[in-house]
Amino acid sequence: MVKESLPNWVHQDSDEGLVHVNVGGLKRSLCSSTLKKFPDTRLGKLLACDSEEDILQVCDDYDVQQKEFYFDRNPGLFPYVLHFYQTGKLHVMEELCVFSFSQEIEYWGINEFFLDTCCSYRYHDRKLESSRHRSWDDESDVSSIDTSVDEISDLNKDMQHFQEVRYGNIKKCLWLTLENPGYSIPSKLFSLLSIGVVITSITTMCINSIPEYQTFDSDGKLIEDPTTQTLEVFCSCWFTFEVVTRLLLTPNRKKFFRHPLNIIDMVSVVPIYITLVFDLFVGSESELGDLGRLIQVFRLMRIFRVLKLARHSTGLRSLGATLRHSYR
């Protein structure tokens, strides 16, 4: 863990302290507060060094007088690393070799998970094309989700959590498959299936509300259509599967219950089982009076399923993030 107090080698000529680096002749100064957000990267680890011996395990050389760290790396690629520390997002130019770029960010301790959405698809498409002629050792953890610097820092901690638990690599792979459509082909298929189930559920709910499609028995009681009822059961089981699986795989359960998208998922599922319990053990809504009207409210809460599409829409997530930051 990064220390709260800065090491004595950090320049104190500013409010935040500066870390001076020399990458193949390219000299830059970075604020220590910026590096603290990414403690598991190579430059972030410098803040945890207490001795010159520790420093030389992170960099290639260290100038004691200038308090400057030297890295024998390609200076042409370092601006991309700098941009990551400033914004929390990785960008890659079209003309760059994907192999060189991957090796470079691996050296700096930056995961491909942080590639921004505008570059991730093109980058991984080129990587997939190149991998037909060359094998890769490491799997990509690329994210297709737009996040702030603080959120990306949290994601980095989540990735580290999987390394500390049993079967961590398997859990990480499954978690990214559920959470990140850009991670792999199975994750894209899962995302498409999830969208299809949500749309099917919403369509079924709308059809059931149209009088022309409703049938009643001699007592005036609504008769459920077998087809729509089967679809409703399938969708309910799918939503339950999603919530339970995400809960079992999440690296941080406390944060899981506070995340807006997970709250939407739970709000979409809970009314299903509340109404099911009343239908099985209590009776019809007309016989329950005020309690029956409460059950109708729970049935109407199924409309929140439309918000589940926000998990698969960058635009809706961006709108939610904007509203959240405006509230703050």
C-alpha cells in the first residue's frame, strides 16, 4: 500500500511533490498525488521505495543529486503512459505496433483493461489479426466502459483482489465476461443474450397490458396466456441468474450493493418473487383490499427492467455518471 507521507527523495517544491523521470532522454515531472492513484504501476511503486536499493529494483538508474529516475525505454511511447496517468485512460495510435505497445504498457505495469472505448475495438481487432501468426502469453482485460480516473483506480484494485483469492484467474475471467462486453467473444455473446432477454421481457409486459390480448374467465378473472407466461418465467430466471452470479463473483460485495446498475438489477428481480409468494400463498389481489393494491404496485415495478439496458449502453451510463457528479 502506498504510504500517506511522501518519501524524502520526492521534491517538495510544490504542494503535491514532484517525481522527476528520464525515459530514454525524455524528461518529465509528475505529481506524486497522480501516481498515488495507481500504486500497482511501475511509477506508482516508486512512492513505496524507502532506499536506493528499492528504487533500483523499479528503475534502471537513479541520480541522487538531481533526484531523477532513469528508465531505458523508448521515449516515443512514453507520452501514451503519461496520458494514462493524467486521464486514467489508454489511447493507441493507428500506426503503432500492437506488440510493441502491449510490451511497453506491460513494462510500466498498466493493464490493457484501461484502453479507452475509442481505441479498444481497433486495438483488439488488430491484435486478434496478428495473433493468428503469433501467440500471446497474456489475456486482455480491456474495458469497454467509460469511467473516471477514480473509478478506474477502483477497477485496478478489483483486479488485484482476484490475485489474492482461490481460483482468482477463473473468477476474474468470469467476472469480466459478465461485466465487460469488450473482453472476449463469449462476453459479447452474453451481453447480446442479456439485451435480448431484457427486450423480450419488456415486450411481453407491454403485450400483457393491451386489452385486445387479454382474456378473462366467467368470473372476470384474467387468464394468463401460456406463451407469455413461459417467456416471463424464463426472463425472471435469467435475471435471477445474472444477479446471483454477479454477487458470487464480485471482488467487493459492499461496493456491489451500492452500485446503481446492481441496484437496478435487484429492484427488477425482487418484485417477481414478492408477487409470486402472494399468488401462491395468499390469494387474488381483489380479495386482499389495500394489500392487493400494494401487490399491483410491485407488479408495476417490473417496468424498471427497461433500466437494465443501461448496463449495455455507454450513453445511458454517461448520463448517469453526469447526474451523479452534478449532484456531488
